[in-house]
Amino acid sequence: DTGVSQDPRHKITKRGQNVTFRCDPISEHNRLYWYRQTLGQGPEFLTYFQNEAQLEKSRLLSDRFSAERPKGSFSTLEIQRTEQGDSAMYLCASSSTAGQGFGNTIYFGEGSWLTVV
Amino acid sequence: GNSVTQMEGPVTLSEEAFLTINCTYTATGYPSLFWYVQYPGEGLQLLLKATKADDKGSNKGFEATYRKETTSFHLEKGSVQVSDSAVYFCALSASGTYKYIFGTGTRLKVLA
């Protein structure tokens, strides 16, 4: 059973460029999450999907950010016109809808580090 | 709104010392509570969880009890090891939402 995988693990980009991150969740999980984590802080929720539907978005997800999960499997997070304040680790996580409902464990990938220079 | 408050770190202990990391929460209803651990350069891993009041979660010698009366979920370990050095995050999942809320993390350093 493979875990959540994210690609790329590290990305350095110039301010103003677009970047895209990919996440492959655990295969049987139909719920997928994106979080952002900056140094010394806990993960901050960005958005989540159930299957292909994006059900909730944070105010942190400005109009430069877009996330998709077109076939209910992998997901992409795109950041357009990057700014230095976007430098962070972008974490993907997934969970099942079976069992405990709101108490389900979410499983994280190792994250994608973004540095905007 | 829902929130989690953790004690600030770093917490520095000698090997075999007793560990407590405090976590309190604010939430409507009956949230589920979690502790995650993050080792350097890695993502977060679930350490333990509790889904209802008075439940005790435990794993790898770590324990935490869901105390609704004090809205707390303190993490404890009787004897820490150098390999326990990491950042520990308390989190909640509130009823009616699948958005997990995390604390700011507590860095633990264990010295040999």
C-alpha cells in the first residue's frame, strides 16, 4: 500500500512564474486535502475534495491559486504569478469516507517545498 | 471558531525523562482530536487520536486522553528517547466539517 505521493519535492521559481504541484492520494481514499505550512507554523487548510468535487476552500486560497481533481484520483495545485510570500511547504493529504466520518485519520504526503526568489 | 493551542517550544529533555506537551482546543460540538509528529524534512505522521470524550489514544509509548471538561488533549510519554526528537502537532476535526485544524507545533529535543 503506497502512501500519499507529491511531486516535485522541491521547486525554486522566480517571482511571477507559475508553478504546479501534483498529488497522488492513497488509492482507496476519496477525500483529498491541500495544506500550506510555513516555517515554525502548523499546517493551514487550503482546500479539500471529495471525489472530483471541491467542497471547501479557505480564504487563504486567493484567485492566484487553483486546485483540481478532474477524475477523482490525483490532484494538482497551481499557483499563478508567484510571490515571495508563497514560499512554503505545500502538503497534500487524503482520507477515506468509511468508518468514523468526521474522526477519520488524514494521511499526509512528504510535501512540496516552494521557494520563490 | 475552532482552534487549537499548544505549549510553545522548544522542549528540551534528557533521555528517559517524562514528557508532557499541553494542548487545549476550542470547538463546537464534539470534535475528534489528534496528535501528529513531523520529523525533519518529512510530512506529518499520525501518532494517536481520540474520537470521543474520555477516550485515550496511545501509540509507541505516547498517550493522550480526551478531556472535554477541560477541553484538553495533553500528550505524555513516560520515558523519551533521542529518536523522539521531532515537532509534535495537536489537531482537531470538528463535527460538521472535514477541515482539520492544527496547532502551531511544539519542537521536542531529547539529549543523550
